[in-house]
Amino acid sequence: MISTLVAWLSVSDNRAKLFALLAVLFFTTAGVGALTAPDRPHPTVDEERPANNTLVALQGYEHEGRAIEVTPRGEVVWEYAKADDVFDVEALGPNRVQIAVADEIPDERCPPRFRDDGHRNCVRNALRVVEKGTKATLWEYAWFDAKLHAHELHDADRYTVDGEPRWVLVDMGNDRVFAVNRAKEVLWRWNATDRYERPPEMGAEGDWTHANDVDRIEPGVFRVSLRNFDTVVDLHVRNGSVRVEPVVGPDSFSKRGDVLHEQHNPDTLGDTLLVADSENDRVVEIRNGSVVWKYGGSAVFDWPRDADRLSNGHTLVTDSYNDRVVELDENGDVVWSIETGSLPYEADRLPGEGSDGPTAREAGIPNRTSGASVVHERSSWAISMVKYVAPDGLAEQSFVLLFGLLALVGSGIERWR
């Protein structure tokens, strides 16, 4: 039998036929996988359902951004799809939602200063307060910038002073943090150039600080994530002046952090910082500049960008490149997971429950990390990049398609020879 097969394969036309058959099988498998993949969020782990719904911000890979509310069963009961990219989303009571969005605008509709600036199109960033039932915008603060990538509004935090609402926003494209009131008056601002020297070779629109998160942690103190500095700082604001105090990280663009690497969404738990340590594929707790708890690794997470400690001691993690939101219990086990698609950016458990839970030490949550092979890491990265240009659901099949393509190439080579 084996000798017969070897003899048959020794004929070039037979090898070409085999390669062609394999190519058809590979492409068919990939196509069926893409077409049959669920196009709506669905649960993948359902061992312990949460009591309440979850708000999820879906950034989107290619202008597919939206905000959704999912039930513990994974059913979408509310959706907001009026933006190209969606980042921060949080509830402001039962009937209002705050959403940070970015829309790419054609050059002809951009303000004059951005029409012929050497960049294709421009971006309109907006912080919106939306009425849930009608999805109508009740209040909006917006501005234009040169381009979409690395110039979006990723986060804003609402707070009150003497009963009046205010918002603090991070402006990534202009490397600044500022606060506004309901009348849209700028109350104070801090520019990164007030403290740091911008590399001259970077250019005015280069991705410098990549400021991606801000939280008011107490009156007059605002905690900011400078992602490309691997640094978290506190801005102490008094009478319009701002003093910067580093919390963790090298406090420099030119130095690589030894604790965090391109982090997102640091949350304050008393004297502890809970952070999505994104490029290290983990979530960590930091106290006095040192990691005191860690969970994840490249075999578990792929570029997590949000982690909330819930009041019951569970941890809600937005695992971005794995297109899912997972909930860990106090034993560090995944007890609930929703596959969302569309590059989730952050998730909040309703009603408006943020990171107000205990630290890992208080809850007894064990450390748990697991690394993956270099091949796994590189292939996961490649699949993630394909998602930016491939139809949703097709990227996971990209390597099957690649093998099919190689089979076709092999067939062609055989015939050419």
C-alpha cells in the first residue's frame, strides 16, 4: 500500500492534483469557518453567571465601533452604533450612558486646517452623554484632529464640584489633559510639553505620550496613564496650575518600563493600583511601585486593556485581542466569559460598578501566570493584525488560508517544473 502511494506521488501530475485538492479543502474549511462563526456576542464560559448586565465598549477593527449591553446569558439588550471607534463607556444612572467615540471624517468635510495637512482624512473626537431609550445625544463635547490613529479620545471621567458636573478628558493627539463644565468651558489644562521634551524627530503628529486614561481619584488629583512612557502619573490641580507626581514607571518616553509596558486603564484600590499591563499580556496590582499581584500571561490573555475589581472580589477583564470579556472569581478561575468580537476596549458591570472591590491580598486571589511559546505569540499577533483588514470572523482562518495558498503555489511550481 505504502509503496503504491509512493509510486503514485512520484508522478508530478499526481502531486499537482494532490496539492490542488488540499488547497480546495483548506479554502473550503476557512470559508465555512468564517461564514458559520457567530456574528453576535455569545458566552463561552458559563459556570457562574453575574447578577447584572455588562456594558462593553467595542472599539472595532475597521469602523465597526459600538457600545453594547449584554445580559448574563450573553444576549444584547442595548446597542449604540453611531461611531467608527468606541472606547470608554459607562453608565450615568439607569437611563444615561457616557461614551467616548472617534469618527474618521473625509477631507472635504474637515475644518480647513486639516484638509491639506498631508494626512488622509481627519478625526472628530466626541464625549457624548446619550439617553439609552432613544439613543439621542443629550450633551456632547467634541473637537477635530489630524488623523484617526493615535489621535482618538480614549477616556473621560465625570465628577462633580458643588453639585455641578464636570468632565476631565485625555486628548491623545495633542498630548494634553483638560477639564470642562456643562457649558463646555475649559477649566484647566495640562500639556505634556509642560514637563517633558518632545523628541524633535517625532514630528507634530507622532504618537508620543499616547495618554489613554484619566480618573479623578480625589478632589484636585487626577490619575493619568501615559501609555508610551510605561508610566502612570498624578496631576495635582490647584487654582489652574498643575503639579505632576509620578506613581509608577520611568517617567520618560526614551526609557522602557520595568514594571508596566504600554498599559491601559489603571484603577485605584486604596493604596493599590490595578492595571491592564497590556503588552505583557497580564493584569497586575502595584503598591509602592512594585507588582504585588499578577494574573495572565500570553497563554491566557492577548493584549488586555481593562481590569475592574468588583465588589464581590471577582475581576472583570477585557481581553482585547482575544475578543472577549472574562470574569475571574476569588480563586482565580474563569467563571464567566463572553466572546464579543470587534476588539473590546473596556467593560463595566452595571449598575455603574467600577473598581471598588477589594485588593487581591484582601480577597485572597492567587497569582497565576502562564506564558506561551514564541510561535503561539507571533501567530496570535498576526491573526490580530489580519482582523484590521479581514471581514469579522475570517482572521482566525487566515493561517488555513495561508496553507491553502502555499498548496496552490506548490501546485503551480510542480506544473512549471
